Amino acid sequence: MLNVTIDGKKVEAKDGTTILRTCQENHIPIPTLCFHKDLMPFGACRLCVVEVKVNGKWQLTTSCDAALKNKMEVRTNSEKVKESRKLAAELLYYKYPSTKAVRDAAKSLGVEVAEGEPKGNDCILCGLCTRTCHEIVGVDALKFVDRGLGRNLAEPRIEYIADACIGCGSCAYVCPTGFVKMESSGDRRVIWDKSFKMVACETCGRYFAPEDQLKWISKKTGVPMSELLVCTSCK
């Protein structure tokens, strides 16, 4: 176990954990838009910054990907932290002024937000969809395309690789803004403008999963397709 100080209070933390995880476990609120507990941290939104003491000096760092060290001192609510979070929120709001998740985060951090109903569903490049597709699903149907050397792009974007997609919908589930849309009707599911045939449960008749997803699971696990045709509710 590690012995650390957070906001002047002594706290015990597990070896190998991050500042954000430890703060969450101790009910210390830290805002974030790009973090998910089951994914590797990305540090994209910059809303989770805290101050840490390094060689006697305080410096800002993102808490989602900063590993705790024994006897580390952390500030989560200093004026410097508040200013940095507000600036990050202002930049997000300036770029995505009509997106609800961004507006809510900005307002909570003291940014003046215009009145009116949010109508946007912008991609804020949080990386949650690409990381979920790679780390959890394992099909890599989404790719984060940055500007980088030799890339003729005006802005970074998420690239959808239709041939790799199995229609599971995990990306839509984790998307914080509603940019990734998934619609189901009858025996069809549409996601990223690709249509998937749904499979009906052999017991209850409910359409419960895309055929491509079940074929991928069968191939990955070695379980015959015939054994995957019953939904989880009926098993």
C-alpha cells in the first residue's frame, strides 16, 4: 500500500493505481469526459488535472494517467487547478458549444454557457469509442486519425472501418456526446451508416445481437454458432 496526501489528508492507496482512481475511491470529485474505468487512460479532455509536488515544486498533471507514488502530495481543488480545468472547459465549449456533455462540464466548472437547448452531438475526440473497440471488443473497426507528418487533414477525426465492424454497439454505448448513433428496427441494426442483420433468440424470439457479432464470437472462442442463438435472458 502507498501512503499519500490528498488535499492535506492522509490516504492509503493501492500500488500501481492512478491519482484519479484513488480520488474516486475516496469520493473526491474530479471532472472528466474521456475516462472510463475499464479502459486505458487517454488524457484527452484535460478536465481531470490536479497538482502534484515534485522536487518541492507544485506542477499540474492529468490525474487519469498519473501513477501515485509513495508519500506523494496531491491537490485537487487549488486555485491553479480550478483555473486550468476552467480553461480546458472553455476551449471545449468554444469548439463544441451545442453539445450537451460539453455544456454541462463547462457550466459545472464556472464557464458562462449561453441559454438554450443543446442540439449538437459533436465528436469531441475523447477516444472512448476507439479504445473500447480495440481494448474490449478487439476488432479495431475505429481508428483515431491525427494530423501528424504526411497526413493531409484539417482536423483529427475518427475513421470507421466498415469491413471490420461487427455491429456490437459498444462504441455507441460509451460515446459521451451521442455522436455515435445506433438505431435498431426489427431484424436490422444501423450503426455508423452500416446495416447489420439481427439474430432472433431461438427461445423468446427477440432480436438480440447482430449476426456478424455472433459469428465473430464463435470464431474467437470456438463455440459453435448453434450454441449462441439464445439470448442471455433465456439462458
